[in-house]
Amino acid sequence: MPDSFRSMTLSPARKNGKKEKSKLVQLFEFVSVYLAFHLSALLPLRMGHFLSGILGSLCYVFVPRRRRIAVENLRAVFQEDKSPEEITALARQSCYSFIASLFETAKFVSFLNSPRGRKRIQAAGEGLDSFFQKAREIHQKSKGCIFVTPHLGNWEFLPFVGYSAGIPLVIIVRPLDNLYLERWLFSHREASGQVIIPKTNSIYLLQRALRQGKSIGMLPDQSTMQAIVVDYLGRKATTTPIPALLAVLYNRPIVVVACCRKSKRFRFDPFVSDPIWPVVHEDEKREIFRLTEAMNREMGTIVRRYPEQYFWMHDRWKTYRTKKELSLR
């Protein structure tokens, strides 16, 4: 990646209207996360997952707002398929899965950046070689594509997998309100060969990446004000049109990927969908809706397969009084 591109990817500006944290608070947060990260990396796998279970239960009990959101989301999606007891169990497991993902990332991020990382990744999941091959072939044939993943399983693992598959990735991330943490976390990502760009005002850099033959990695399953409204898991949800917009503008496919946990011994079940291609010469707005609906349908399929590993604590079906919605009319 040229230095000129890389230098444009990180922007410390924070113009979201929030009061900026003091340097002392930012330093305290950074040191706390830094110590927790490196202490987690020292723990054996079994101990780390055991503690993740405890912390996940504490999160479920002592963070009532997130618990309520998780239960309400699960109830709305699975009201005809799951009992109240099963809904509660899935909400607890979702909290555990989120904490376990943080632990797994801390445990293996430095290892996956090492020369021995490829062998360890190959041992992490059955069929991972075919995953590598399919993802790489789609990237090469399309000369860059739009990889999307829901907040499912260990989504942080996927960029490392992409790097091991030889796919140059540009990853969109939300800027943090702690500059020390942002620089440190982004440096870990960039050590794996990823290029990081902030979510705000990212469209120009995304277009540039596709023109250069690179692929893009996105997490498009969060509510947003700048959205179109399409179905997701049986409910209307505000969804970013950016993946579909880029697909239409550059005739590149959208590919849904996921990395779901099979056991507590660092074993994963990789998933890569068939490419979702735009239809040339169709009405662009209608095509953006069609592609976004197809993307959500693919993500919903894998979420229903592993509901205990989805991030149900996020207010995915949040509504906004004022939103910038793309309309067909």
C-alpha cells in the first residue's frame, strides 16, 4: 500500500459534537485496556473462556439496558421458534460470545501477525483451505470486491484470515474517542497488512481502493441514520446502502463472510457466500435496494444458524426521528 494512501486513512479529528475527554482520562483508559489485553494474552485458552463466561454473565446481569435490548431483539426474531427460556439462554450466550471474542483477539492477535500464524489459522477450522481459495478466487476474478460480515462469532478474526489468503483489504472502522487507544489498536491491525480508514467520510477512499484492485471489509449490520429501510431477520431495519452503492458504481460483487466458533479450543467454522453481483443497466436506486436486501438475507441466514454468537445487545432496529433515507420515489 502506498504511503500516500496509508497516510490518508487515519484522521484524529472528532467533530461529532461530543465533549472531548481529558488526556488524563484517555491515558487511564488506554493503560487499563493495554494491561487487560496483555494479561488476557497470557491466559490459557480454557481459563480465558471460563472467565469470559463469568464476565458475560456479569454483563447480562449488571447491564440491564443491553440485556433488555438483547431479549427484545431475540423475542422479535424468534417469537415463533423459541420459548422464553430459550430466549433468555441465547441472550446470556450472546454476552459470553462478545466477551470471548475480545479474549480470543487479545490471545491470538500477536501470534496471527507472526510468520507461524498461517499454520495456526489453518488448524483453527475445518475447510479453511477451501474458504481461502473461494475468497481469493472471488477477489481475483472481480479485481476487488466488497466483503461484508455481521457482528457474529469472532468478526475480528476475519481480516487476519483475509491477509493469510493473500487478499489486500481496506477495513472501515469507527473512530474512537480515545486517540491513544485508536493509534494502538490500529497499529495492531496494520501490522497484519490491513489498511484502516475511518467510517466518517470514507466513500472517497473506498472508491479509490476499488479502483486500485483492493477489496473492502465492512460490518453493515448496525442501525444508521444515513440509510435505506429493508428487511433484516424478518423486520424492517435501517441499513447502510454503501456496499450496494459501491457494487453498482464499480460493478463489483458483495460477498458475505463469517467466522463462527465451533468450540472453546480455538476452532471456527468459516462461511463465504457466493458473490452477489449487480445487474448492469438496471435502475440504480432499485438495484441498490435489491443488493442490500440480498446482502441482509445472506447475513440473516448465517445469524439464524448461530444465534447464540450474534451481537444481540446492539439496538439493530433502532428508529430515528430524522434520517437521511434513500427513497425510490
